[in-house]
Amino acid sequence: MTIKHHLNQKTKRAIRVRSKIHGTASRPRLSVSRSSQHLQAQLINDDQRLTLLGLSTSTLKKTKNLTKTDLAKQLGTEFAKLALKQDINQAIFDRGGNRYHGRIKAFAQSARDAGLKI
């Protein structure tokens, strides 16, 4: 008996998105991963296989009554500030298998507003 392995939509989307992008030293890959509670972001140089910067909503100072989308906006702003301090002005956005919607979109927009070119 053979078991057919069907790829779900998120996996298909991740393969499609990831096949087209590659981070370099001058323009690293901004990888965003999302869980049910937190959002994680990393700047990755794929040439050297090196993570340049990583930040998560679990490490941010949390005040009460913030939604997950508000935390994603706060993460985007802080992430862009730290990237600009390291003289990283541009990045290639890797949303993984996530749709560009909700928390992912809020993160990207706030990073752009803070000065990071995505």
C-alpha cells in the first residue's frame, strides 16, 4: 500500500517563494516565521550561511492590551532600527509559506516605514 503525500498550500507557497530569492552580504534575506503566538524575523546572508540579526516578539517589552498585529508592527520598527545600526539598508523579503496578510503585512509595512528597503 502506498501513501500519497500531498503538499498543503503553505508548503507549496514556501517552495515557490524560496526558490526565487537568495540573500547576499549587500542585500540579505529577511526571513519571517509565524507561530500562533509569536513572530520571528532574521536577516540571513545565504552566501556565507550566516544569520546577521534575529529578533522575536517574545523578546520585546510587552505592555498590556496589545494585539498580535500591534506586536508585529512594534517588531518591524525595532528590527529595522537594529538593521540600520548594522548598516543594512536593503533586504529581500522572505515570507516563507505565509500569505502577505495580517501580521506578516503589518511587520513588513512598519519595517519599511522605519527606513528598511524591502
